[in-house]
Amino acid sequence: MHLKSEPRPTTVTVALLAALSAAALVAGCSTAAPQTPGSPLPASSAAPNDGMNGMGGMGGMPMTSGNGLADTVNGYTLTLRTPPSTTTPGAATFTITHDGTAVTQFDPEQTKLMHFYLIRSDLSGFQHVHPSMSPDGTWSAPITPVTGGAYRIYVQFVPHTDAAGGALTLSTPVTVPGVNEAALAPLPPSSQSTNVDGYTIALDGALAAGRESPLMITVTKNGQSVTDLQPYLDTYAHVTAIHQGDLAFAHLHPDSSASGDHGGPTLTVHAQLPERGDYRMFIQFQTAGALHTAAITVPAR
């Protein structure tokens, strides 16, 4: 078979093709500008966060919060102004800055502009509150007095100017002087159930580090199914898991929003824990206007 030879391109044709190729290359580069990262994460925290630690993102390009142990992410920095106290309630104050400028514009995340968490290094003394902000961008967290010791503070928020990236989690360690500063309580052994305020919380599901794992949470009282869970932060259960040792943070919640005062008895969360080991899981739920916080130790393999 003889193929018909094609005519050689002219000099004008070659020049035109080259110009079009260069224009396409420039256009492609202009649409793929990289995000500006914050301070580097620890070597063990390279796992990306799909919008929010341990839960699905909110659409758009996800921000990278890793395991929640960095105080700066994507240029946003947490600065603690007044640490927690062993005697004074509401003493913790802090600011969020972006490239040195105070941030005062936030979008709600689970109905709140700011979530503040406090945990002792032995995974005791958990507090989850919602601070208020003054006009200059200083937040005040209404926490209760704590015992002395090493703690970590976490904040979770959606910056308005980068809302498409979802929520960020920043944290910082703090030592609170006190008589029990060096005393560490042993971590309770892992279990599949726990009790709080007359309610029994049972878990079903094996958690695996680094990948999403379904976890079933069932609430009963006196052996009877609980079906009157009320909405709390737009869901029937708010779940926080903190890793023993480095205090890596994961925020979980059921895969459906709350609707009416008839949640339960079984809720499903999709847990994505950053690393192997034991976690202290704090499950918060509301009934008859009262907030309950159940704590349970769970392993991730």
C-alpha cells in the first residue's frame, strides 16, 4: 500500500502553530496557581483534611488542616492571649490573624462562628464551647476553671474570604500552673459502651486509621431506645475524637442533619481518624434541653 505524502507545512503555518501552543500553555498555567500554604505541618501530619478534620468538606477546594496540631494553616494563625485558669471562668482569650491582620469575618459552621475545644494531655477535662468576638477580633471562650497541667486548645472556624475551602482547625499547647500540674490520669481502657446521666451509649464498628470507617452510635435509657434526641449544632450528635499522646484532633458527626426532636436511637458517623492508636471520643447529644457529654476510649488500627 502506498501512502500519499502530505505537503510540508509552510513557514507561516509553523509560526502560527507555535504561537497558538504558547498561548494555550500560558492560559493553562494561569488557571493552576498554587495555594499559599501556612507554616509546615509536623512530619506525621501530612494527611490532608477534606474541608474539616474527620468529616466531609463543604465544597470547593479543601483547605489542609491535617491532624489539627498546627497553629498556622493557609496563612491563618491562632494566638492565645489569655490562657485558661484554675480559678477564673471565661479567662481564655485568643485571636485569629491572616498574614498578621486580625480576622473578623467568619461564616457559620454547624450554626456557630467559632468552636473552641480544650483538653488535658491525659485526655481528661474536655470542654467544647462557643466564644464571642469583640469588634477588634479578640475572642473570649466561656470555659470553666481547670486543674493544673499541660493542655491543648483547638479552634475550628470557616473564614469568610476562604469559605469555599471549608472549616480550618488550629491548635496550640498551653501549660496551666497548679497543684496537679504533673499528675496524669491513666486513660480508661477501650470499650464498646459507656454511660452518662442515665443514658447508655453503645458503639458498633471497627475504626481504621487513615481511611473512612462507618461507626454506629446507639442511645438507650433503662434498656429502652431513645428517640427524643434534639438538634444540637444542627445534628443529633456532635462527636470529637482526640488521639492519645500527640493529641491529634478529629471532628465527626452523623451523616444527616437533624430535623425535629425525634432523633435516635441509632446514628451513623463516618470517622476518618488521622493515625493509629487509642482515641478518647466525646459524644455530645441533647434531650429535653439538657446537653450530655459521654466519653469513651476507642482504638483505631
